[in-house]
Amino acid sequence: MKNKAHIILLALFCVAVSALPAAAQAIKKPQSGTDVSETAMHYTKMVAQDCSAKSTLWTSNGCLRTLSESNRVMVSNYMETLDREGQTQFVELVKNSCAASTAAEQGTYPADAMKSAFIECANAISDVAEASRLAPDLAHYELLAGSILCMSNDRRCREVSFRLHQFRMK
């Protein structure tokens, strides 16, 4: 089951990476056999349940709350990694650029505002990963990137939703 989930997440990653700007693609892709973190797995299941059952759910308050929580955890873990690896000069940039993306945990905000916050955060993480050569949890980052595609009604969301659908069936 873990291998199947790993394959699904890697496929989702390939879809998501193709949507990111060139700078984001400088982040190394996971090698086959790379373990998907339990945290990324947990939030992938939550996003699958709360966001991807119907295309209209991507902008619902429940989905935005789940995406905000997922992003807060990913960002916190990434800032810890940066700090632990001596790249402290990037911690504040990530913190400041991603703070708004966690707002839906505490209240109700317009979907377009949250989408903008997610995009700002994803771009900042991409820039920091390129400059520091320290990537965030890539499976967790791809979940953010795929969610941005779906919130934007991008045609590639069909593939993201298809992959996430497999998590709803478990």
C-alpha cells in the first residue's frame, strides 16, 4: 500500500512540477524509492477528502482550511530544516511569505485571496530552495502546487484530482 501511495504521489509531483515556473524546477525531484513522509501522506489524504471530490470544493471553506493547515505544517518543517542546516537567513523570508497562506485555519477568507497567498508561498519556497539548495518535503510541496492548479481551474487539475481520488477510496 505504501508503494502504491508513493507512486501516486510521484505521479502527482510530475503533474505539479510541470506547472511551476522554471525556478521551481531547480528543486531536485525525488528518486524512485524515496519514502514519502507520513506527514505528506496524512495531508494528501485530507486534501483528497476535503477538496477533490468535486471541482467546486477547491474553493470551499473546508478545503481552504485543510490547505492552510497542510501548508502551515509544511512551512514549519521547512523552516526547521533551514535553521538546522545553517540557512537561517532564509527562515524569515519563508515565514513572511507564507504567513497569509495559513490564515484559513483561523477564519473565513475569499478563495482568491487564499490562492494568491498559496502562490506567494510556493514561489518563495521555490526561490529559497534554489538559493539554499535545501528542498522542502517535496511530496508535501507538490500537494500545494497541485492544489494551486485546481484552485486556478487549470486543465491539469483533472490529473491531480484523478490521483487524489485514489486516496478517497481508502
